[in-house]
Amino acid sequence: MRGRKPKPTAVKIQTGNPGKRKLNSAEPKPGQPKLQPPEWLTYQAKVEWNRLAPLLEKIKVLTEADLDALTSICQLQAQMIEATGHIKKEGSVIQRELFSRNGDSLGSVAVLHPAIKLQMDCQKQLRPLWEGFGLTPSSRSRVRADLSTEEKVNPLQMLKERRAVRKKNTSKA
């Protein structure tokens, strides 16, 4: 697939469909998930699940189709926490023994702890997953959760408020 990834219809609606393009009325709408962590997750990954799942459900960005992505977040987060524990316990620089070709010791050299690479790899893989769920400050500003029926705002009132904010921001510049 070439070009940009398409935005989900829900995101387009929540941002006011800035491109004014036709919305996909046939987009699948997954149901609400069961918030039980998979049995095979590690203890730390289940802790992360129990922390994140209620939060994501509360802000209405978690659906049944997102459970694999949430599971990945929890696993990666658990690996990163484990790596951080090793670094905290053993230090970020460790001594590695050097040997000659015939097996004689040549002394030791200071190297970065291997867990630092694991920690960085986890963070690199987690970043797009966090952004997809709106778990970073910048991505949260782009993702808007569905409001319950009591909290829904009059669209005309919302438009007026946006224009007022835009006018206020342009007058400052």
C-alpha cells in the first residue's frame, strides 16, 4: 500500500473532518472487549494490562480489535521494566572479560549493559503503539474519545468555541 495510512473514520469525525473528504460509512466497528488479560502473559505484563485496560476503556479508545495491540504494549512494557531492573541492579556499565584466541585472559573492558539495548528496542517498538492509543501527550491531542450521551456537546456550540480559540490564537501571533 502506497502513501499515507488512512485515518480511522472515528478520528476524522472527532477532528471535524478537516479534509472534507467523504467518510467511510462501511468501516468495521468492533465491539467492546472483555478486560481479562490473556493467561499466558507474564506477571508484570498482567500488572501493565490491569493498569492500562481500564484507562483505555474509560477514555473509550479500546475495542475488541485492539486487544492484540494492548497485549503487545503490556509484553513490551514488562520487558522494559525487567531490563531496567537489571540495569538498576548491575549498573549501566559492566566489565566484560577479554580472551585471546588460545583462551588466555587479556583482562577486562568496560561495556554498556546489554539490557540497555533491550530497553531501547522496547521503547522504539512501544512508541507507535502508545501513539495509536493516545498514550503520549502529543498523540493525546490528536485522539479524541467518544463522549457518552450525557456529555455530548452541541456541534454548533463546539464550532463557535473552536473559532473563538482560533481567533484568540491568531490575535496573539
